[in-house]
Amino acid sequence: MRTQLTSYFARLFAGDLSVFGGPATDEAVAGHIRAEQMSLVLGYSVGIMLANACNATVLAIALWQSPDWKLALIWATAVASGAIVFGLQSHASRRITKPQFVSRRAMHRLVRNAVVLGTAWGIVPVAFFANASTGGQLVITCLCSGMLAGGALAFATIPIAAIAFTAPIFVGIAICLGRNGDLAFLLIAFLVVVYGSVLLRGVFVNSFAFARRVIRQIEAERTVRQDALTQLPNRVAFNETLDAALKRLALSGEEFAVLLLDLDRFKEVNDKFGHPAGDEFLVQAASRLQRCTRAAEHVARIGGDEFALVMANLARPEDALEIAERFVAAFTEPFLIEGCEIVGATSVGIVLAPRDCNTPLDIMKNADTALYRAKKAGPGAVCFFEEADDKASRDRKALQTDLEGAIARDELFLMFQPFLDLDDNRITGFEALLRWQHPSRGLVPPSEFIGIAEETGLIHEIGEWVIRRACATLADWPEDIRVAVNFSAAQFHNNGILQIVVQALADARIAPHRLEIEITESMLLSKYGSAASVLNALLQLGVTVALDDFGTGFSSLTYLRKLPFSRIKIDQSFIRDMLVQPDCAAIVKSVIGLARDLRIGVVAEGVETAGQLEYLRQIQCDEVQGYLIGRPVSAEQVLSMVGPRKHRATYAA
């Protein structure tokens, strides 16, 4: 019972209209209604406060000949001074962008101030009416009546504030007029009650209509500013919130932070379980993220799996870090989707305004840069923007621009690293390795530009070039030599990839089995759903498929069972340590035995010593690759190693 009573009064003094029979709302909508109510009060407050100061001055003049003139002067000075100070504060507040959400605490302060001001005027008839002249009594009556009307106007949308202001004045008038006993004054008291009742009824009617109008407006705006899937604010709403924060920064110096989030495993869920599961993942993630924020703030979904938050009124950077860490912690519990537990994660980039920047474009650019560094650090990382990030971002953008024209300028080329068959002791093929000779940067390693190509979509154009160039080069080699081409994960999203392979084979007039596609196990881990159909189509075409970096992922055996690979390549980390680490040797030996049972060829990567080569011979590995066998060479050097078409060459061990 006590809890219910406490809740009732909390809602009452927060201006909740449902207490008086008005429309019921959730806290988010109620906060928005309070913001609109507060905006109207601030709009009237300057005029009302000037009226208070003027009325106090008039009262002091009217009571100048009264025995209570000193007390009246003190009262008038206090009220007029307070009204002027409050009016100036209200004027300053109106210059700041209107808030989208006002808390219950702010409404409590407003009601408290209304009580204080109403009490100040309620004292007037009790303290000064009896000793005032007839003219003074008339002035007091007019002023109190005017303050009743003014209070009803100022708080026309907030019944509890209107009651808080007018009730003390009603009580004061009732005391003084009832104590007088004059019939005329009793009639005046009756009229005050009637007029006051009409005013309060008007306040209730107006406030209910106002609240319903705001609710309809919110519902209408939701269609434009709300994400249909997650029910969070969308990019439009986020941009408006960001613009409002920047205006407050310019007017009052209120600092803020922008947090940009990316769901690290959304694409994996989407590809493996389908779009409905991906949508459910987004909905659950959005709910968790929103629970981490303050009541006045809302996470917005601004892209497919990107979310953002404007954190207003930032006292210190640690506050933004605390919210970011809450976001990360919200993903520690697995998501239950279609009966499966899915582990999620998010990375967060943080920008502080105005420390880092103060324009919308720079804020989002820098937030994206900070997020990029966080994603590179691994799932669940949080990174603030740093000046070094900006330089790295500019360098990366410049590299992206240069990469866009690299094919046209003939800056890309292929190098070829040989495979050695240990049974026949001969070279059986080469892996095509992409290189970029930049005109000013020199040789740019693939680790620096492949990621950029994947993110920008340039990988499709570059990947097609690699396939065509590799096939064209292979046409000049002996018929029993193959070429292996690495496929990027992004290439499996290119609907025309099969046609590209078919056309490249046809143009070069080579048999499909001479082209080998290498895919990494880590790529399958995130793209398995997309890769399966493409891989099967390639195998039906006659192209061979190799699983590269075998053993570095988490589901190696699952993939070997589900996808018909022609060859697996044991990761060089196992080869490097197999002579000194018994566990590595056991893994290599087991993988070779497993591959033989499954009738899959095995290639050992990273062979650099004669001891490694001899051990691999003993455990019957099929092929080896590494610096001991041969470093990457040009196409012309390949011909010197294997001879022209239809000729064979052997490797001298």
C-alpha cells in the first residue's frame, strides 16, 4: 500500500496526467510531453515574471501609507528580485535548443517553484489585507485575482503545477475574506471560487487535449524517425539529435560524446541462419543496448548492424567509457535465436565534442575511424578517437583512391610460388600471389590493401583481374601444371563469380582442373552459408578447391565433412614447430592420415629447412610449399623452371 501511495505521489508531482484521468503513457513518451510542457512554461515565464515584479511594485506603492508598509516593501523587494532573476534564467534557457526529454526530477522542481511563488502571493491577503485602506484592499483583491488567472495561463498544460501555484492564493483569499465578515467580501470570495474553478477546469481540458496532440505528433513522427525493425530511432532522428547537441554546445558550451557501435558477428548470423534470424538478432541486440543508456538518451540504428548514441551533458570522458563498457558487457550472455545459442559481440568507437571535432561530418568520420581501430583490436574493444587515427584514416583513404586506378595503370602483377610433389619429386603447380607496385610508395604488401579492397568492393574487380591473368599465364605452362588462386570472402557475394571463372577458362583455353581455388578456414567460419553453393558449382565445373590455413579455425572437421575439398593446406605455424613441439608433429601427422582416409590431397605450407622436408617425406605428405622449395617468382621465371606448354620439368632435391 505504501509503495502504491509513493508511486502515486511520484506520478502526481511529475505531472503525469493519468493521475487526473488523462491519457496514460510510458516514461519515454511522458518525458517528451514534459519537454513540450516545459517549453511552453519557459515561453510564458519571462512575461509572467515581469508581471510578478510589476505587481509587487504596485502592491508596495498601494500599501505605502499602511502600518505594514515596511513589511510590504521587504516582501515586494524579495518577490520582484526573485522574479527578475528567474525571468533572466528562463530567457537564457529558451536560447538553448529545446530538449527532447525532461525528467521527473525537473518537473518536481517546477512544481516546487510554483508552490513557492504561489505561497508568496497567498501571504499577501493574510498579512496585509486587514490593515490596508479600502483602495489597498481593492488592489490586493485585483492582484490576487490577476495572479490566479496568470498562473492558470502559465501552467495551462500542467494541472499539478497550476494547482500548486493557485492553491496557496485561494487559501490566502479565503482566510482574509472569511475573517472580514463583510457580505460584499463574501460575495467576492464566492466569485473568486467560481472563477478559479472555471480556470482550473480549463487547465485540465487544455492539458488533456495538449497531451493527446503531442502523443499523435510522436506517433506520426515515429514513422519518419523510427526504425521499423528495432523500434529505435533511425538515422534521421540521430542526425537531429546530433544537430541539437551541437547547437547546445555553441550556445552553452555543453559537451557531449558520440558512441558508434558495430555488431561484430551479425553477418555470420545472417549468412548462417538466414535473414529472419539476423533480424531477430538485431531486435534483441537493440533491446540490450537501449537498457544500457540513461532515460533521456536513445540508441539509434543508423545502418544495417551499426548503432549510435549521442551522450549529452558529458561531465567527463569516463562517463562515455562507462556506457561503452555497458554496451560491451550486454553481449556477454548468448542470444537465443531459433532454439540456438549465439554468442554476439560489439565494438565501440567514441568521439568527444568539442575536444575531437565540432561538425557533424567530422564527428561521424572520426567516430568511424575510432570504431575501425576498435574492430581491429578484436570483438568487444572500445576505442576513443585519437589524432593518430585521423592520419591513419587519411593515409588509408589515399591508398583506397590509388587502388581504384591500379588495374588501369597496370600497377598490379602476379608472382608465383611453386608446389613440390614429394612422390615424383617434381613441381606440380604454383600459387598466384598478388602484388602492387605503387608509383610512390613502392611495393605495397597485400596485408595493407586487400582489406581496403574488400571493404570498398574493389575486390570484385581485382579478383576478376587475378583470375583472368592467372588463367592467361597458365595457358603457356605445361598441361600437368596447375595454378592456385586465393579467393576473398567478399568474392562469394558476387553473383557473377561463376561466369567470370567460366569465361576466364574459356578465353585461356585451359582445362578446369588446372585451376585451383584456395579459400581460408577463417573465411568459411564467417561466410559458410554463402560459400557452399558457389563451391559446389565450382566443383561441378571441374575446378579444384583447396582449404587453406587448415587448423587455424574452429570447425575444420565440420567443413571437411560438408564441403567436398580436393586438397587441404596445413598452416605453416604447425610446420614451423613440428620438429621441436611434439604436439605440432602429432597434429601434422594426424591431419595427413585423416586426409588420406578421406582421399584428399595435402600440402604443407612454410617448409624452410631440409629437416622439415625430410620429416614430411617420412609421414607421406603429398606436396610441400615454402622458401626451401622456391620463393615467389615472375611468370617468365616459371617458364625457366617448368618449360613451355606440353613439357615437363623435374625438381632436383
